Amino acid sequence: MGEAPVVRMTWRGPVAAFLTDTTRHLDLEGAIRSGKTTAALWKVLTSCCTHPGIHWLICRFSDEDTRTKLKPMWEKVCVDAGVPMRWNAQFKYYECANGSRVYCFGLKAQDLTMRYAKFRGVTLAGVYVDQTEELPFDIYEELTGRLSQVGFPQQIILTPNPPDENHWLATRFPAENRYKGHQYYRVSVYDNAHNLAPETIEGLEQAYPPGHAKRRPLLLGLRGVNVIGTPVYGALDPREPESAAFQRVRHERPVQMDQSLPLYESLDFGKHHPCVVWAQYTPWSELHVLGGVLGQHLDLETFAPIVQQYRQRWFPNALEVQTCCDPAGSHANSQGLQQNAVDVLGGLGFHPLYKPDSNSPAIREAMIERLAGCMRRRGPRGEAFAIDRERWVRISATGVVLERFLADGCEAGYVWDIHFVSVGSKQIRKPVKDGWYEHGQNCLEYLEHNFGGVQPTLEQAARRAVSVKAREDQRIEKEAAPWLNRYEAIARANQKRPPAHHRGGYR
């Protein structure tokens, strides 16, 4: 056998690092036209040429997609590289002249009792799964057990479209790469721009302009919910972004708490994703959203102390704190427990208000309309609506990361459902329950329903007056402290001096 052919390719950015990475588990997540599939196939072919006799499996989940989409790409890569491959139809593998094999078949079984039968018994050194977001986690685990060919480097390569943060890929391959033997790469379409025609990039930017619900995953390769629909606060036509109610460049900026105003706190219990958002309403009819925390796979008992911790860290000098919450938390627990979510909060020091109709479609649509109106309004101090840029975190059992979930939702993630709901005889729009962006948005709607657009009640006004007076008394006492200390020192000195007739004074 002659020498292996030499093929020179130019790779840049994260793809270049991916191609030389020998980590056992590799995850290359990318936007459309980012070249992730082509890069992975070249990596497999390079391995076959470098290690004669090595066995690989390349696949997608379904047989049809593997046959019609992945096989033609693999054959083209082999032709471009000048590496002939012979197809063995009986055993479904390509064989190289140096003895290397590349199996190629889908993983999905027709019968659940034979779920893993297609690849059990095949000894492999490498596995490549394209479009891995379609792959069930249990099959991924089984595939890792196939990496057992002795004498060869072993590796599993995954090239999914960016999944959401609840997907097993995000759990196994966190963005900060904290797990040994697992490496995550993100590639955008711009990382592959040198291989694309300029009109391709221009066409994608026109199809997915800033504010489009699919721009983050499809152009930037960022994880998040791949939503379908019209953004609730976005432009009706993506080609007219200036018509959107929420515009990130205008509304997202540094916002500081006003210590003369109450701090409003809104809690959404979620299902494994509890959320809190803090905001203030100013005398100029402004809504300043100051920050928020999104829990990931956390129960309420774990999340509530986190809320208190971040509230104290970010807003230590709040005049007073008023809390509202999801009214669903006042319902009896469906699992037969004695306490509901509101009871749990009460036991942890919270005193939340809630309005029973907050989750009704009509109220939700009305709050959205009021919030959109605030986003479009300008007051004497500029934009009436503002979201702080920095005080946003997502917390799970494994770590804390910056996650601007509210601004992301306002810009693109929170979308209208294509289905309407009937209230009386009227058709009402409803946002999609996506399990991610909805939690921060619901918090915002509870804030508006409980504290926005109305004058404070007498009880709220009295409570605020007491807080203002207490703070004023503290200020006066602090300012007077030096003088009081001086007078006390003089008084103590006078007490120690003898009377005047003992000091030779006039008689």
C-alpha cells in the first residue's frame, strides 16, 4: 500500500481547535452553514488515514436521514480528499485500502425491545453522531460503551444544533467545560465565513435580523430555546426592527436602585425553574427592572434562600420590599402535601401578595399591552422602560452563570402562540409556554398586575411613610452624632469640676 494522500485544508477559530482535539467526548455545536458536519467528517477521515485498521461509526438518529443526508456528504469528503472507499452493503460499512472501516447506518430502532440492537456487537474506536440534539440520552450512553477497539485512540464526536439549557447535551457539556474528558465548542456562521459566499451571509442576516426568534441559535450558535413564532414585544415584520416595542439598544442599560422608592419583588414558581425579578416604579411612570435570578432544576425550598441572598447582595439599602407571586402557588399541593408554595414562602420569611386572576389569558394580554406601552413611552428622564444589563444569573446545582433571560425573552424568546384561546365570545392571544423564557416574563406581568399602573393603597402608603420617617430619623441621628458626642464630653467634664466657691471665686 502506498503512502496516505496529503490533503491540505484551512480551518480557523474554534473549528481549528476542534480538529486537533483528542478529548474522548467532543461536542461541536454550531449555527447553520457553520461547517460543523463537514469538519467532523474530515476529522473522521483523517483518523482513518492516520490509524490503519481503525473502526468508526458515522450516523444520524434515523436511517433515512443517515442515508439521504450524511452518506452523500461523507462520500464527497472522500472524493475531495482522493481517498477511495469501498461500500460493503451487507455489513453497512465503508472500507479504506489501509483496512480502516467506517460504519454508516441510523440508530433508531423500529421495535423498542430492540432499541440498542443495531450497534451492539460492533467494536469501535470512534463514533460520530450528526444532529445529536435528536439523539436520546440512553442511546448516547450505550454508544460510549462501544468505544472499545484495542490499540486505537477512542473518541465520540457530536455535532448538534444548539439545544436548550434543559437538554442532556447542556448538562453533559456545560459551556465552562468543567468536566474532565468532555469538551464543548461553539461555532457561529461567521466562523465559517471564509468558506461561504458573501451573499450567503447577507441572505441569512436578512432572514434572521436582530430580534428574530431564531437568530441566536441559527446564526450565532448560542444555546437557548429554538422558538417558533412572533416575539411578543418584537416587530410584526422582522424587516422592520425599529417597529418593535422592546429594542435592546434602547432599553438595556445600567440601572441603579432608587433608595427613596420601594423595591418590588416578583416570584414565579415554575416547574423546576423558579424565577424572581426585582423592579421599581418611579414617580415619572417609569419601570426600571433591576435584576433577576432563574433557577434550573431547583425546588422552591432551595431557591427561596437564594432569592434572599441575592436581594441582600444587590439591594442592601432598599427602603422596603414588597413581594408578589404566581397565584398558582396558593393552590393545594397536587401531591398531597400540607403546604402549598405560598405557605412555604411564608415559613421562609416572605409575605407575598397575589391576585387570583393573574394567570387568566385576558389579564395576561392586558399586562402585556401595558408593558409594551411602557416600552414605547419616553418620559422627562428618557426611556420609560429599562432593564439592567448585569444583575441576571442562572443558578443550578452545578454553578452560577450570567444569563440575561428577561432581555432575551423581550427581544425574541417570548413569542405568541399560533393558537388563540376563547374567553367568553372573544378570541384572546396567548404566549407560548416554552418552559424557559416564560418564567421571567410571567414575573414581569405579576409586577405590572400587582404594583403597576395604579396608585398605592392606603396601607402601602402608610407603610412607606413609616419607612421614610425611620430613614430620616436615622439620617438626623447620624448627622447629629458628632455634636452629641461633643456635648456629652463637655457635660462629663463639668461634672468633674468643683463648684465655683471652691475655686476662689467672688463671694
